[in-house]
Amino acid sequence: MNTPELFVASVTPFTAPAGAVDHGWIVRHLRWLEAQGVDGVVPCGTTGEGQSLSVAERMAIFDTVLHHRGQLRVFAGTGCAALSDTIALTRYAIERGADAALVLPPFYFKNLSDDGLLGYYRALCDALPSSARLILYHIPPMSQIPITPAVIAGLYQSHPHMVYGLKDSGGDLAYLSMLRQRFPELRVYVGSAALLAQALREGATGGIFALSNVFPREMRAVMTAHLSGGDVETAQQRVTALSAVLKPYGNPPALKALLACMADFPRTSSRFPLVDLTDEQADALWAAVRSL
């Protein structure tokens, strides 16, 4: 049994709700995460507010993360609504040393055909070095564009060596089971912390979690118990409870508030349209977490 991989869907710190990215904070967070024993980070994804960042801002974040990665692996979040932006960001990240790119579907036009989505991903692959590796990002609750089996099969047919894996943030174990049966060679990273134990039983490679920004040891405990035959359910119950406590507050603002409370990080902001927690909300969240 292979050791499950633990990745962090890392937050992006801003100096103010309409301010710049705080690159010094990112470096400090990377060192903290590395000390906590995570395998890697995913900058500029959903939790990293990637769609609130310009192409230039994302490139600058990739530079900071890749320069200060230490022993961490890096999956760069590069998906955009415009194919040209996705190509530019993905090429930039790969050429500067990212291990893979996590690529969200183009999300503005809904009810896309498989041919349209497959064409988008094939055009991306054609524009990249042959050594590039892509992780498809299945997150229909946000994008409303699912990664269908036909799209995966089509990419395996045309660009088999570039399909590294898939992040499943759909919250549907039936979808994950289907992937494992139809594409056993596909690396599947679960995105829902509450489903980690079940996903590992289904054969998931590991996970990419927002919760790992603050609670990497709790996430790792589920993986360790799964690997050793330990008490998986107790470890999973704790993770599920933590996830439920954060949910009403919204992930990026809540995670940033907790890092200030728990790990003495400087207070940092999310970017509009997300709204930071008030002091009263942060105190209530921290009290709820302590109670667990």
C-alpha cells in the first residue's frame, strides 16, 4: 500500500481586502507547512482565491512558492476562463519547476459539450512542453463544469503522458469509485476533508485540502491510521468536526483567522468579494475549535 500524499490548497494573503499579495507571509507559511510534514502545496486554487488574482499576480506567487519550496512539491493552480491565460500560466509554472498544474475547466460558459471541454484541454496540452503534467480539476459545485469520463478518456487517447491526475472536489463518492474502476492508472486526489477516509478506501492517491492550511497533522492522522490499520474512524471524525466548524465562515477568511490564533501568524486579509471575519467571529471560531 502506497503512502497517501497530503497537499495543502494554500491560502493567498493580502495586505487589505483590495490590497496586494503579501509574499513574505507566503514564505513563512511554506516553512510552517514543511515543518508540519505535508508533501506539497497548491497555490492559486479555489482556497487560494486564484480567480481573484490577475495573471501577473499568479505568476509572481508561483515565483515565490517555487523559490522557497524547500522539500515541498508544487501543483500550480493555473485554470482560467480564457484558454490563452491558462496556457500562459501553465507554461510559466511548468517551465519554472512546478511538478504539475491543477487546471480548472473554463467556467463562464455552462453546459459545455464534451467535445468543447476536450478541445480546450487538448489545445492546452499542445501548447505545453511534452514534459508538462496536468491535474484535471473536478469541482462542479463551484465551476458547474464536470470532468466527464469521456473527457478523461479523450485526453488519455491524445496526450496520455500529460495526464498526471485529477482532483475530485465534487463530494460524490460514486464519481470517485467510477474513476478508480474506469481509470485505475489515474492519480485521484480528494478535495473534501470529510470524505478522506472513504476516499482512501476507494484507492485515492491522497488529498488536496483547504483544512491542511491549519490542521495538517489532523489530516495526516487519518492517512496514517489508514496505512497502519489504526483507528481511522476516530481520526476522521475529528477532521469532519473541524471542517463543519469552519464551514459557516467560509474557508479562506476562516483559515487565515485561525492561523493568526493558533500559529501566531500576522493577521492577513482575503480579497473582495470575500469578506474577512470580524474580531467577534474570529473569537467565536477559535473557541469552537478549542472545544474540539
